[in-house]
Amino acid sequence: KTYELFSRGQTTAVFQFESAPMREYLKKLKPTSIADLSAMNALYRPGPMEFIDDFIACKHGRKKITYLHPILEPILKETYGVIVYQEQVIQIANKVAGMSLAEADLLRRAMGKKDLKAMAEQKEKFIAGAEKNNIRAEIATEIFNVIDKFANYGFNKSHSVAYSIVAYQTAYLKAHYLEEFLAANLSNEFGDTEKVTILLEDCRKLGVKVQPPDINYPSVKFDVEGKKIIFGMSAIKNVGVSAVEEIKKAHQKLGRNFRSIYDFCSNVDTRIVNKRTLEGLVLAGAFDSLGGSRAQNFEAIPDALEFGSKYQSSKEKMVESLFGGDVESHEIEEPDLPQTKAWEVKDRLAKEREVLGFYLTDHPLRRFQTEYNSFATVHLGEEETYNFKEPVRAIGVVTDFRTKIDKRGNKMAFFTIDDFTGSCECLMFFKVYEKCEDLILPESTILVKGMLESSGDAIKLHVDEAYSLKDTKQIFTKSIGLILDSSIHDETTVQKIKNILSKFPGKLPVAIGLIDKGKTREFLLSTKIALHDNLISELAEIIGEDSIKFFTN
């Protein structure tokens, strides 16, 4: 089960194996042992990365494993003929040239330093030693040149194996205790908004429901309840640990669930759970399960606090009357929620992000998933997608916006965009802003094109073009691709796809990429289509959004 998780590339939050390119390599490698994980860990670094595809092809028998001399087979067999570790360089020098392990390590160091004089001496010694072992000089020279190439980046095997064992243990927890693993990571990373965003996206992909905070399930940190992750309330803006502890105490004392915001305020200490705390709880969705919209509950806060104060005061007087007082008993009727119009989805999500730091119950980009997968050339929270040499396309929702007057008296814009992985500050000069001022608005979903710039531990994007995301598929799409997997899809699926495509005739070519036994074959269909929202939604029902791709060429 753990190796299956690696093979699916579901390694977000798994030690050493969580980057996007690594996840793609894992899906191709399909590791079956710690040795496979260790080799991948060692190869995934500048230099040896170019040999990863050979390593994978040899493992699966798609490429023949060859050795320059039979003496190398016992040394390189576990890594399918590819030199991966420093220890292998030392073993080769020992077995081929008869060097002692100490001498072999000196050879490795000389290679790493590229000391030409020392290298010439070592090469002569290596070839002479090989000839004594009945290995021809030309073969020995070739072996020397190969290990010279690998010695500069060879990784220490003991380190790589140790890392991989920890990685396996981490992945084991994820494979067998998924909800608990993700909840623990969310609690641990809560101070880092971008990491939490990535973890929440992983929850969505893996089908783990993350419940909004709920006052009837008060939890300081992220917790698990019946295969669902319960949001940690102390992470909400203006809601501290003491407020959550008071809610827990009141809930336990009451012995039942809170029934409304009025009932809630009647039973908690409103000196601890005050107006600002209530606002944070409502905006984060903590009262959603009690009925009424967030807009209604938010507007009810002042009345609810007043009602709670009166109720508690009346309750105290009733207690006093039992000890000889003269207070008349009376019931206080709970008011109805105000008749307020519910907030629009984008406004509700904006307020949610304001108190949580990210979107939880939904994301404004969700309905543009295919556009995001197809057109975004950079994912804002994934460093491996950054390209500082060529223009990039980023897709996101505008979450912060301000303008400034430049030295010439012209207006320029500074704004932040968020995608599924992180966020990025954007800069737009006057000439560009003048053309697309109506697009750069809080909570608008846009595609921007420009040059990335490194800014300390963050990135900045100098925007040259901007488009409304709802228009991008019509502007950029030149063809459409559908990805099918022979292990999942059959002729029935293909026929359903053909039926859907026939309903939307047009001029765009359609290609199918068929994954069969690890290889992908491409077919261009004779059918041409017109892009339509209904076409995409119907195809997504059959093969999923991730299997639909818009191509820009």
C-alpha cells in the first residue's frame, strides 16, 4: 500500500519526495523497494537528473542493462547499470584497478575537485592497475572516463538510504492513516499559508473532506472525526486558544449541541468569546451547521450578544431566587435570524480567506481547473516551475490590490494573485494597466503573462498582458487533448466521448493520448469541435477534469 502511494505520485508532505517533478518521476518509476527510493533520491539533483529516464527504462526492461566489463555487474546491478552513489565509484576503483579503499577515495576526491594534474596521475595508476587484473587499457580508460563523469555528483549512499527510510515511514503513515497524517501536517504548518494551501489541495485530490470549523465540534488544532478533518479553530483570525477552550467547556457543560447563534451566546462567557471572536467564527463558517447564511449570522452578532447577556443575567437572578429571593421567573424568547440576503459566492469566499488566510470551502479557480492545468506555465507555490529567463503565464484570483502614481503622474498597479499552490505579488506599469484596468479587481480571476523576478524568498511578476479567465479558452486554445488510460477506460468510454464530441461540431482538432503499459500513444481524431462549457463539463464527467487539456499550438 505504501509503494502504491509512491507509484501514484501522492507524496505531498512525504519527506524528500514532495516536489511536483519528483512526483511525476515516481509515477514512471513505480518503486518497489527502499533501494529504488534511495536511488531516485540520489539521482534527483542537478547533474544526475539526466539519467533518471535511463534508470527507469532499465528497471522496467524497456532498455537493456549493459556493463562495460562483467566485473562491474555486482557493483551496479542494484541501480540497473547506472552509477548513482559515491560508494560505487570507490568499489569500481577497488575492483577494477586494485586500489585500496583509501586510494579509491582519494581518486574520487580528485575527480570531484577536477584537479587536472592529480587526475592525470590517478588515470595512469587506474589503467595500470586494471591491466594487472587482465582488463584491457581501452576498456579501463572508458571505465575511468565514466566514473569521472559521475564522481562529481555521486551522492553518499548511507545518507540516501537513511533519507529514504524516513520517507518510507512518512509515506506509510500517509498510506495507512491518511486523515490523521494530513490533520497533523495542517496543524504543524498552519503558520505557512502557502503550505496549508498545498495540503488542502492534496486533501481535495485524495477525497478527504476538510470540514469548516464548527462550534459543535470545537478543536484547538486540526482533528479527525469519522474520516473527516475538523478545522482547528485557534487558527481563525481573532479566535485564540482561550476562546476555543471556553467554547469546549461550554459545550461539554451544556451536554448538547448549540442550536443557534443566540443559544451559543447564552451559554459561553462573552467576555472571552467577544464580538471580534464571533465575527471570525461566522466568517470562517463555524455557524454554517446551525442554519441560516453567513450573512444572516454575521448581522445577528450584536443582537445575539445582547440576547446572551440578558439570558445569563436572568439565569443568575433565577438562581438567587432559589435562596430566598423575590425574583419572578420568566422565559426569554429567542429571536429569529435577520432577513438578510446571502452573500455572493465570491464575497463569501473573500471573507473566509480574510479570517483563515486561504480559501477553505471552495476556491474561485475551481471552475477553471482545466484552464489552470492547460495554460498556467508557473504554479506560484512550486519553485521547480519558476522560469526567470522567459515570459510565464500565471493564473490566479486577485486577493490584494492597490494603485500608485508614478513619477510621470500615471497610475500603476500592485496586486497579489493566489492559485492552488501559493501566491505572488504582481506589478503592472501604466501602459499595461491602462488597457486592462477593469480586469484587475479584488476577487477577479485572471491570467497574467510576464517576467518572473526573484524577490528574497518570494517571487514577483512584472505583468505585460492580462486576460479575464473566463475568456482564455477561446483566446488561447488551438486544439484539445483527452488523456485515456487503457487500465481504466475501454471502448464504451471511447464511444461516449465520440457521442459528446459529435454534439459540438466546429474547427478545433481533437487528439487522444492513450496510456498503455507505461507508454503513451497519440491519435488525432477526424472529428473537430467547437469549445463550449457544456462540452467540457460532459467530458469531465466521463474522464475527469485532469484528463482534459487545452493546447496553445
